[in-house]
Amino acid sequence: MKKHALLLILSIALGLCSHAQYWQRMNSGTTGTLHDVFFISPSQGWVVGSNASILTTLDGGETWTPQVSPVATSITFRTVVFTSPTKGWIAGTSATLLTTEDGGSTWTSVGTGTSLDHYDMVFTSPDTGYIVGANGGSGYVRRTFNGGLTWASTTMSEPLYAVDFTSNTKGWACGYLGVIFRTTNGLTWTQQVEAGANVLSNLSCIDMVSDTVGWAGGNSGNNRRTVDGGLTWVNQASGTYAGRTGISFSDNQNGWASTTTPLGGGECPAGCPMRYTSDGGSSWTTDTLQGPTLSNVWFYDTSLGWAVGDNGWILRYGNATGNSVAEITPTNTIRVSPNPVSDRLMITSNEPLRSAEVFNSTGSLVLTLNSGGMRDIDVSALPPGSYAVRFSTGNGAVPQVDRFIKE
């Protein structure tokens, strides 16, 4: 459904997706429908769904613990986002919006000034967030630039079901009968694709890999791909209805898509398939996994992902204790600011730093610094995009990784 812009760093020194790995079903402890999944690290994540259900894990999905919701069980949660291990948001039906400051131990209802249904949400920074939804035959985008203290709304011509951003202000939203909108300032939206009279299904998921390359899913038998920032969208057959409910690309080449039905419609007699591509969508392969309808698929990087769906299904691809440097949680606290950044990235650390390595969104090392006690990094020469920076203190502690967006 979405790739959260706060976690756009995709894979660091991992190479291409290895299909020697496989999907495993995790024990969720529920039989309800699960609609969305989000992991702030390879070990800590949340899942939300019907009956106002909230589940959390601290071990990569091996075990799941219910969290208490402050709303009635008639509410369906459709989307969950965290901007830190403690600060998070959940949105759903009847304009429900919840927030937490303690990792979900307690959730608080937040009014958004509307009684409409929320379908999808993205936070590009702790301060900046967007929610899309539907109001009968029209849609809306809700936005906050102050961490959710206040929300403003823009009315859209069509219902919207999915949203994704590549920076604080560059975003795309899709929805009813294939409509797609784009914004470059977070305030005004331009229609890139009109709703089609001959389109029989909606676009329900969107995943922008970069400012130019992205995917939208939902139309029968096809995923839509753009390589020019959405000026043109081309149908790219997936071989099934893969992409109808969820699509997640960890880079330009490697992606997964979930589905509700086989090609041609109808039920999945042996379970609904998942599809993957390792060549940018030119060809798609059916995974051996067969399960119920999946609502969303979401990848942390090329080697680690999750999917959720009907009957309480939670699936994990790969091992949450694998070799990704992003999984390490050191005791040293290192933070970078501002984020997004245009020239100098300021560093706050409890300990003196020995070195820093900057990786781009494809995992390539683009900058190395070796300077004791460094307090800032000059990133002015880097192209705009998403980056990760890996710090070393040189005191035997494991490295720490933080992420930033270069404007």
C-alpha cells in the first residue's frame, strides 16, 4: 500500500533479493482481518485491523502482543505509521485517528475535524504527515505540519485509497477508478490520471521508489508504473491480480505484490498467490506461498518484509536477525538534523564519533568521513534523494544507522 518516506533507506550492502529466503507464517493470536503493517526496525513493529485491533512485536514477529485501543470494536483500523520507536499513529473508519507517545502502551484519540473514512497515511518526518480518504463520491487529503497538533484538509474530486511521499512535500495519491494525483508542495494537488469510465476497479496501493520511479496497483491483471514522476503511467502486467491490495518495492528492481484473486477473477481455490520481480517488473514470478486474501505487503529492505491479511495472517519474508546493518540497536544515541537537509547535516551524539559512512537508496557507499569528534557532515554535493548514514564510535560498540533526505 505504501512505502513510508521516513524509512526510505532500502538496502545497505545487501545486494539483490535472494529468493533462497522464504515466507513464514507468524502466530498472530487473532482470526480477524489485518489491514496494515509497519516496522520501525527489523525487530519492532505493529499490525492493525478489524475490531479496532492493534498488535505489536519486539522480536521481528515471532510473538505478537495485543495493545489496548480506546475506540469501539466496530472501528476498523486501516493504516499504522511510527516516526520513532515511541511515537506512532493509527487511522481508520469514522475518521478515527489515534496517537501514542510510549510505543503503544497507551493510545489517545485525536480529532481531525472530519467524520470521513481514513484509508491511508504517511508521515515523512515527526512533524509532517498526510491522510487520504473518502467522503461518498469525493475524497480528501488531511495534512499536518506540526506533528498532529492541527490538521488542514483539501477536498479532492475522487475518493482516495492510498498515498506515498518521497519527501516532506513531494507526494502521490491514487484511488477511485484509477485516478492519480500529485503534489510538489504538500498543499495543492494536480491530477495526473483521470478516473476512467471503462476502468472496473480502483487503485488501492501506491509505492514511489524515487521522485521518478513508482508503482500503483489495483486494476485487473496490471500494475501501473511510472519512470517520469507520474507524467505517464503504463500498465505492466503482473500475470495475476497481484498488486490489487499491496505493492512494495525495495529498490528499482526488486518488488513484491499481493493479490485478492487469480487472473480472471473468482476465488483462490488453493490460496491467493504473491508475485515478485527482480527485473523492475518486466517479468513476475509466482511465489510458492498460497494464503488467504492479503491486505498489504511491506518491505523494510530487499531481504526482510511482512504481509498481513484475512484470518489473522501475518507473514514474514527473511530473518529479522539477518545481516542488515539497519537492524542493529546500539546503546549510544545518535541523531541527525535537519531532516530533510540541503547542505550540512548536524550530528548529536552521546559519545565522540570516529567515522561516518553515507549510503544512497541502492546501498552504494557515496561518502566516507574519518574524523574524531565530528559534529556535522557536508552533504551539499549529494544529489537529492534518500540516504542512510552509519556511525562508528570506535569504542567496540556496534555501529548505529540513521536516515535522512537530501533536498
